[in-house]
Amino acid sequence: MKPRLLVLSDLWGVRNVEWLKVYYKLLSPIFEVEIYDSCVLGDVEIAHKLEATIHNEFVTTGIEAAVRKLLAIETGKITIIAFSIGGTIAWKAALQGLNVDILYAISSTRLRYETQKPLCDIQLYFGQQDCYKPNHLWFDDFEIKKEIYVGKKHEMYSEIDVIEKICKEVLRK
């Protein structure tokens, strides 16, 4: 039986996301991949809304709702790869008891506000040009492995060169 891998989307969900299919294609030979739409988990409707409005809904109620749903659905040991807001959802769920083996969070900038670290292996990826990534002190305080992609911005996780590098890392472990 393949190990389970959860994929948590960014704040735009999973509709019309070609780059997410590349992750699935590369990771599914080794993992039983389950893709979760962060918007569905968080009860956040995105149709006809600005990014700032969607972000605010996640911050005010959506992250907590998504964490509750994940904790109710997932009971076994899992590996997670999560993008942007999905990484924050995964981090908080792990803090509340989700049985996470390894958390790979890409461009999860809201983590800079976290003051507790989950008890799992954590690998974080950020674009050098993402101005909202945690600062060096935050990484040092948590003793977390990070990879900073030179010249990359927040949505670097949708770029094929980054996808291939991250998937290679996930498959290596």
C-alpha cells in the first residue's frame, strides 16, 4: 500500500489549476494522493471576489473551519504538501493533533505569525522576492529547514522548474 500524501490548495482552490495536475502526475506513482480544495475545507466562496476579500475570509473563519474538517476526516499518518494558505491550514491542524509525518509548505507566508511549531518534520519553500515570507529570526527560532528560490515570487509553486524540484525532494524522502 502506498503512503498517503495530502495536497492542500492555495486560496484559489483547485478549479482550472493546471500546475496542480503536474504535482499529482509526479507524486502519484509513489503516493496515494488526496487533493483538498482549501476553499471547500474552509467554507470560503471565491466566485466574483477580490483576492483581499478571499484572504480576509480565510483569516477570520476559513482557516479554523478547514482545520476542523481536516481533523475530522484524516486519522492516519500522512505527508502533506501545501501551497500558500494551505500550508497555514496544515500547520495549525498538525498543532491540534493531525498525524503529520512531513509537512512541505510552499509560499505559506502566514506562517510568519505562528509562535508554536508542530511536532513533525517540516520543509518550507519561499521565493526570494516574496516580501511576506518569514524573516531569518523566525526560521532560526524554530530551527526549520527552508529553501529560498532566488528570483522567484509568491506563486512560484505554479512554475514547472519549482514543481520538479519540490517533487524530487518529496520523492527522495
